[in-house]
Amino acid sequence: MALFFKGGEQLFNEALDAVGRKDYNAARKKFIEANEKGYSNGPLALAYASLIDVGNSRRSIGAYQALIGKLSGLRESEIKFGLTNIIVADLITECELDVKEIQAANMSDKDYQEKGQQLISVAGEYMARIGEKTLILDEIFKGNTVATGNREALILQAEGYAIIGKGLVASDPKGAAEYMQMAYSFRRQLGDSGEEELRLSQNYARSAKCWICGRPAHGQGIHFQAVSADIEPVFSKMSDGDIVKPLSDDACSIYICVPCYTAISNRSDEIAREYYESAMREMRAMEVRLMAEINSVRFSASMRR
């Protein structure tokens, strides 16, 4: 019986059919086999295989770089993947920007200024180089035709300003509040609520006077805490003329700076630990006494037998 071996052309067409069914793993295998079996346009088959690799691993810089290399070697200026018509130069641009975005996102938050500025810089490139064009990879692998260069730019600007704000708050709460306000603005342009960014912006901008030491502090939740307390009118009226107050507007909480707050908290922990250790010592002593009494009763009982 004669054996039938599939040629490169047939394998390539089968790979395209698999792409149409969105069976990308099967398509990738057939694209590679088509190249190995001498398909007339091997570079295109390998480019498609690399494109699928990127779809399977959207955070892999190596996968993007491999795809850029394959696309750069094509003789075609336009290709088609499934139902999506692709301008090769546009896909190369998108891959290059994705690499920059991943590199920026992978930076440590400790380097918040540099990381935030890198994300904002990449955002500018998305606007300038892609603009209102649909992001090709999102369209192919997610069916998302809403994602555009401009939308990605808004996302990256929101993330970039938020990262700077969260990092800066330790040393400059007021400046951090401005960055969070900008992050909120970009979230709103995306159609998001921006609730978290707005909350942090408002908290960072708040100022208070410590009820205990009287020092001013900026940045609620970072440099001072609101602690619930019973505050009689005689005490709340004392701060009526103060611009920066030591208690909340509803007179249900007092403000305590973090140094005072942590000092009280640490001392409270020490006292609690001392009580616990004292209680454990008493329990162990009681256990020893009980065991002694039990042994005494057992001995007495054995002597009566």
C-alpha cells in the first residue's frame, strides 16, 4: 500500500484552516511542518508560527523579538491572519512598543520615578505611532476591536502617574496627591470610575494636627491615622479656629501622627505580650500543682488497696 505524505503547500493550507477555527496550537505545528516540508514561502509560515507564540505568551519579550525578526524578513508588506488584514510595518511597530511596555512594567516599584516616566514615555509613542488604529494583537487573540493606540496610551499614563504618586507619598504627600489626581483624570477618560485613584488623591492631600503631640502631618493613612474616639463638645470646640484640626469634621475620630500611633501601638503590644506571658506562667504553675495533687490522690488510693 502506498503511503501518502503531505507536502508543504497542503500543510500550510491546513494551518490556515486551523487559524480560522482558532485552533492556534494545531496551526502553529502545521506552519512549522509546512516550512520543514519545503513550503514555497517558508518565512511566512515561520512568521505565523511566531505570531501564535506571541498570542500564547503576551508578556514574553523573547517571543516579541522573535516575531519582529520574522516579520522583518518577509517580502510581503501586507498579510492576512484569519479574518484580520495586517500591515506588516504596523505589527512590527506594535511589537516594539509592547516590548518597551513590558520592560517598563517589569521595573521595580522602588524606582518609581523612572518606572512611571518610562510608562508615560511609552504612552506617548503609542499615541504618535499607532494613534486611533486598532491594536492588531488584541483584535486577533481577544477579538477586541476597541483597543487602540490612544486607549493604550491612556492606560499607561494612568498607571505611570499612579506609580509615581504611590512612591512619592512617603516624602511629598502633596506632590503625590497631584500625581494621583492626574491618574484619576486618565482613568475617567477611559470610562473607568477612577475611584481608587481619587480616594488616594484625597487622602494624600489631607492635612491634620496630631492630637497627642500637636505636630502637623500630611497624607491620611500614610503619615497620620484617624482613630475613633469619644469626643465631648468641650474638646471639639477647642479646635474651632484651627485651619488644620486634630479631629474629624464629625468629631468621631482624632488624628494621630504615625510616630505617635506606632509608639502607642508598640507599647500596647508589649503590655499585651507581658500579660500573655504572665498568664501562661500562672497556667503552667497551676498545671504543675494539679498534677501534683492528682499524683497524690493516686498514691493514696494505691496505699488503701
